[in-house]
Amino acid sequence: MQVTYPLTLYYDGACPVCALEMEHLRERSSDGRLVFIDIAAPDFDAASLGLDLAALRAQIHGRCADGRWLTGLATLREAYAAAGLGAWLAPTGWRPLRPAADALYRGFARHRQAISRAARPLVDGLRAWRSARRLQACRDGRCDTTGGRS
């Protein structure tokens, strides 16, 4: 499928694992190919998109510039590709692996809050490590003053 950019990602910022992943993609994509919308934000209105908030919470959604919607792991594959990280998720789209990968993603999405609670120390550790890495880059004169955002 040919994705038209920007690809708008509708993610649950109240999910620590989801938010961490979007932070990672945001850092890697500063060229405007990805737009991030937190569906947990108080001012988010799912009805303005013609969608139900429960459906958006069930799995990540992405909307291409031409209006086409993507859901689930297909959204993440395209987001990773847009951020120059496509090789990491490409195998999940291979015909023999796709059904199992999609099922694993759906399982994660269904239990993501419990997974996030269990993974909280890891999430916090990754955030601290990334922050320290950014600080070191600034000390080394390679500071990204945009914070990885376009």
C-alpha cells in the first residue's frame, strides 16, 4: 500500500507503553511525515472524526493524508517506515508472519494497561536513558533544539 503523508497517529497517551513508543517515533521523525494525536487528551473529540472513542482505544489508528484509515499493526508498520525504522517491523507484514503478528498486537492492545503497569519500571528506565542520551548529545554539541519534533 502506498501511504500518503502526513500520517496522523491516534494513540492513547494514558498508556505508558504507547506513549513511550510515540515519543520514540516523534524523536525519529522530524520531517513532518508523522502527526501525533493523543486520544486521552481532555480536548480530544472522537466524534469530530466520525469515530467512536472505544474503537480508537481498542487499537492504534492512523489516517493518511488522502483520508484512508489504517488500524493496528499496519499503522505501526507505516509509522515506523515513515520514521526510517521500517526494517524493525517489516517482518510483521510478511505473509507467513502477519496473522500471528497481528494477533499478538491485538492481544497487547487488549491488555496494554495491565502490561504497562507491569512494565512501568522498564518504561521509566527507558525514559531516563533517552533523556540522558539527549542531554549528552547537547553537551557534545549535537543538541536537537526541536526536541525531535517538526
